[in-house]
Amino acid sequence: MAEEADRAATWAVEHLCEREAVFTRADLLTAALAWKPGAVSIGEAEAAVARLEKAGTLLAADHPVPGESLTTDRAVADERETIAVMERGKGRGAAPMRSRAVDKALRNGPLTAGQKDAVKLILSGKDRVVGVHGYAGTGKTTMLNRPRALLEKRGFVVRCLAPSASAARTLDAEAGIASETLQGFLARNAGVAEGRLSRRGEQAMKARFRKTVLVVDEGSLASTAQTRDLLRIANTLRVPHVVLVGDERQLDAVDAGKPFAQLQAAGMRCAVMDEIVRQREPALKEAVEASLAGDIQRAFQKLGDNVAEVKADNLAGAAAARWLGLPAEEREAMGLMAPSQALREKTNAIVRERLIRDGIVDGPAMDGERLVSRGYTNAEKSLAANYAPGDAVAFHRRHKRLGVDKGDELRVAGVDRAAGVVTLQGRHGAAVAWEPASYKLQRCRQ
């Protein structure tokens, strides 16, 4: 049973460390027991965890719960390397402009003091990796437009890497910066991050990136592995500047690690933007400032009538009614946000029904199917027990043995949990036997 317990503990570590660099012993034991319910006892799981600690795979972490928090040797190694790569780039960036010239260019501009500090750091800083810590509503996109214009005049190219395709489109439209997703950039340059470039290829890519400034929007959303790979690429290709823009107090990475905060703590030069410019109405601006200061009671007081309390079972109806009560011209600029998918769907259904009734939406209706991710980690995806008939499995690369191409979506026809086999319905109706556990999992350290 020791071998089974070791497999359970290893799976649990893989599962937890994909999303969190630090986790509790209780969470680890819970995950190990959930691997295959009934296969491992609590005592066996504890012994397996102890063996991982003795081997140095699991390490004690002082935060947030001393004595109960754990991390992995791979997570620690990734964090140390990320910081080390940032430090190697100190003094090795290219400053497109002198500090005095930047001051002159910004002298009579409309930017806030924090925005000017950020522009100055981007244009005249000599470190390859710098940060801009901008709170929500401080005008980060507006700020980025200024260095983009000044850099382009000097023959530089600014490329923005955003956490999502929609964010990339927004930056492209509002800041005039050619943008793509961070994930796409890293995937395309994986060979550089992994050290697989030939000398000739490296020289060609260095020439291509010689006058390129990379800006990572919402840098606090990037995981440790993503930030490490990005900085590896930047150092290898001698990219003049990498600018991490974000706010770790507002958004955290989905995957493990908090590199944006860790790099700042390790000495990364960082400009701070803390003057709110988005909220024009004084009371709303004071509410945001109170929220940033942690004074939630004062924030709600300042919001006043802008906050309404409704019964929990009427959230969707109340939100829809408020939006529908706006004049048509105001609806265009007013968004509806919901904290859950179920609440969003309910709100949208109410709004749609009313718009149809009022004749604003008409014409033939068409039913469509939308796939919704279950949000599994790669470790969870490896368990056949997590699949059910009717599920759709989307493949992101070709699997010749299965006869599956990149982009294929196959339906689950049946599951043999004991054998760990998921039967998929192939393109022409033929059954495809697939063992999720046989495919290499994405580990914490890439």
C-alpha cells in the first residue's frame, strides 16, 4: 500500500501546486485521500507526505501558517531563478531617452505625477526588467500611450502581452499598442526559454528584438513559471526593456506564484501610480480611495445610494431591473457584472426576455451550444473518474495514435473508472479508448 499512497501524495502535490505555490498540510492530505476514494487511509497518506518531506520534494513554508504550510522544491527553484534572471538584467537594458529629455517631453502634459514617474522609468531606466504598480483606475492604459508614441519616434517597437485576447484587443484599441496574449508569446518562443536556439537562430532573433520593448499588462496575473520564461527570453535575446504593469492587491495569478510582488520585494525598480483618475464624481473617487486604504466601512458610506441591498434570491432580477431602467443611450455604456456563471445566465435571460417583449430584439431565434470548462487542474484531468458520458474533451495538440487532430472535440461515450479508460466518440462514430493518466501531466516546473 505504500506505493499506492506515494502515488496519491505525488498526485496531490501536482494538483495543488498548479494553482498555489504554498498550500497547507490539511489540503494536501485531503487531496491525497480524494485521489481514489477509499484506496488510501489517512495514516498511509501522512506517511507518504512525510517521505516526500524527507526526500526534499516538500519543504516547510513560514507563510501563511507556520508549521502547517508547505511548498515544493520546484516552486522554490522557480522563484529563485525568476529573481536571479531579473537581477542579471540590472544595468543591462537600453535607455531610449535621457532622463532630462523625458522630463522635458512630459513637462506640460496632462499626466499625473505617478504616470510621469512610470513613463520616465520605462524610457530612461537602465534595468532590463522594471515594474509599474498601478492601482485600479489610475490610468495605466493612458500612461502606456505616452511612452509608446515617444519610443516609436526613436525607432523602437512596443509590444504588449496581455492575460487574455479581449484585454489584448482593448490595449490595441485604446493605447495603440500591438498586443497579443502572454500565453501565445511564450508558446511561440518556448524554444528560446528552454535554451533550444541554435547560434544562428539566436543571432537572428536578437536582431529582431534589438529595439523592442515588451509590456506585460496585468503582470500580477502572470504565474511564476510564465514570468520566469518571459525573463529567460528577454535576457537571452537582450530585449531592451520588459515592463511589468499590474496591481497584486487587485488581481492574482490563476496558476501558482506571485512573481510581481516577489520581484518588487527583491529590488525590481518600480514606479507607483496611486492617483485615481477613472472616477470623476468626488464621492465615488473617495470611495475607491477608502477601499484601497482598507477602510471598507468608509467606502460603503461614500457609495451611499449607489449600493442597494436586495434579497439573495433576487440578485439577478434586481440587477436586470436597474439596467433595463436606464435610458437607451446609457445602456450602451453600462455593463452588467455577475460573480458567478449561474447568476450571469439568469440575469442575461431576464434582460433578453424584456428586450424581446419591448421589440428591441426581434427576428428568428437560434439555439447554440457553448462548452464550459470544468476548471480542472492537469492532475484532475488525468483521472478517468472525473469524466462522464456527454462531456466534451478538447484536444490542443495532435495525438496520432488516437487519430485526433489539434482542435478536435470528442464526446465521452463511456467511462471505465476501474481500468482508468475513457471511451470517446471519434470523428466517424468509431469508439476511441483513451487513458487520461497515460498522458504526461504538466508539472509545476516547466
